[in-house]
Amino acid sequence: MISNISTDPEKDDAPAFEPPVISVGNMLWPLALGLGVLAIIAFFTYDKGAFQKFISSVNPTIMAGAVGMLVLRVVMGGWRISFVSRHALGFSAGIRSQLAWDFASNVSPSVVGGAPLTAYYIARESKISTGRTIPFGDVSAVMTYVMLLDQVWFALSVPVILVGAFYMEVIPSSVGVLGLWTAVTYFLILMAYTGLFAYATLYRPEMLGRVADRVFRLPFLKRYRKQISNGMKEFEARAAVLRKQKSDFFLRGFLLTTGTWIARYGLAVFVIWSFVPNVDMLLLSLRSVAMTISGLIMPTPGGAGGIEGLYALFFGDLLPDKTLLAPSLLTWRVLGYYIFLVFGVSLYTRHVQRTSKKKTT
């Protein structure tokens, strides 16, 4: 996915390609979709004083904890990017890169993801080219490893969900038997896929190359075969860099990933706990994990539209008053989604201003 990022050999400090285009439409249509689903949920749970009731029932200290989860998510994510680059990226640059990644993931089509734009941002803002050697490979290698860490964390989250489902209703009964088994099948496939991907990345990258080569021999995919072959060769090179790292590199990277994802899961937990003080915290936490993992297959940027529905599905029956569903959902999306759009626009504007200034001097 990042293999198409190249550099100009005469200008090693900047990518020789234009970044993925982020148009106003890229931001507005998922925003409208998410707000539309929120409006539908609010319509079916309508109560004139719902928002006032929500505000009056919120424990401000616990809600501050939700904000703390937001901050922790960004800090741990930025620290992770800085660490994986072996501090070629400073801590503050890592924070900005994490914000850029969250923004890009929320406005890019799912088939593109946020990685290409993030690699571009790291390269431009930190003046580290995507091809230049740094203490840990290059920017593409950094992004590959960070994405691998996320995949491993997803895979490890699945057994927690499945074991918990034996003892409590982690998958809401409202989905029915078919929905339950569909969810279980999806979780198992995700765990198997990520396990295979991690194994192939660290130990047998050539195996993925052979599989890709066979798949792209098909008549309707054959024209992409050469491009994929080149991309897999680059992937094998990055995997070789990974295998040379010491054990503490993997351990610390995993611990930082753990902090990042606990903060992501914890956001919904703190938001709901703030106005449902007697909620079953273990069940709430497991459902937050299950909802987040389920949201990975949403085809829209940032899961817009679908993730709102998942929130209602997983948390609706835990609320003592259904009219509080829409206000709490809006609060959760503001902290976990809309705020990153604001940060992203700010970073993008800053980048454009700096680029324009360089061109005029």
C-alpha cells in the first residue's frame, strides 16, 4: 500500500510524488453519513429533554477520564511512532504523525487507509524520505511495523472476546443466533488472518509473495502482477529489517501498542460509565473491544454510519434510559472521530502554509 511512495534521488529529503488528495468531499460525505445515522437513532429514541438529562447525569470527573483516554491514545501512538523510528522522529513529530494518521484514516476510502498519507506527512514534515535509511529501515518500514503491531493486537483481542462470551453476553442477544455465529466466524477469521500475516512478515515473507503471484496470474488481475511483484520485493526487504531487531524492540513496541488500544477501548467505557455509575464494567469493557474489532470491516472512512449503529447495538441495552443513547453516542464520536478531523485540517493547513512559504522564498 505504501510501496508506490518513492523519492527523487536529487532531493532526498522529500517524496517525489504528490500526496493522496484529501478533498472537502472526502471529509463531508462520511461526516454527513455518520450524523445521518445519529439523527435516525435520535429520532427513534427521541425525548425533548434528552440532552439536558444527559448533561445533568454525567459525572464530570469520570468524563474527564474519557478525555484522558483521548489524550493517552494520541500520546501512546505518537510515542510508538517515535520509538519505532528509533527516535529519528522526535516525540512531538511522532504526536503530529499520529494525528495525521487518525485524520487520514477518517477521510480516506477503506481500500486506501491512512498509511500512505501518514508516510507522506512523516517524510515531508520530518524531512525523512520514504527511501532514506534511518535507524530502523525507512519510513515505509516504520509504517509496516506499526501496522503489524496493530494487527497482532487485534488477533490477541479475539480470544478475550470469545472467552468472555462463554460467561456473559458480550455479543448482544438482539443480533440473534445467526448474528452471533456470524460475529464468531468473523472474529476467528480475523485472528487466523492476522496470525498468518504476522508469521509471514517476521519469518516467511516469501510465502506472501508466492501467494500474491499466484493470485495475480488470474486473467482479470494479470495486468497488476508486475506492480504487485515489485511491492512484495519491497515488503520482503522490510521484513528482513524487522528480523534483525532485538527482542526489546518488539517488546517495547508491543507495550506501546497495548497502551494505544487500551485507550481506544477505554473511551467508550468512560463515556458510558460517566452517566451509568452502576454499569457492569467488565461487560462494558468487553463489549467495547468487540465493537471496535467489529468496526474494522466497515467500508466507510472512519466507519461512518456503521460504527454509530454498532454503538447502539452493543451499548443500547446497558443504558437505563434509551433516550440517553443519542447524546452519549454524539459525545463518543466527538471525542473519538470529529476531533481528529479538526486536528487533521489544522495540520494540513499548517503544511500548506509552510509549503507555500518555501515556494515564495
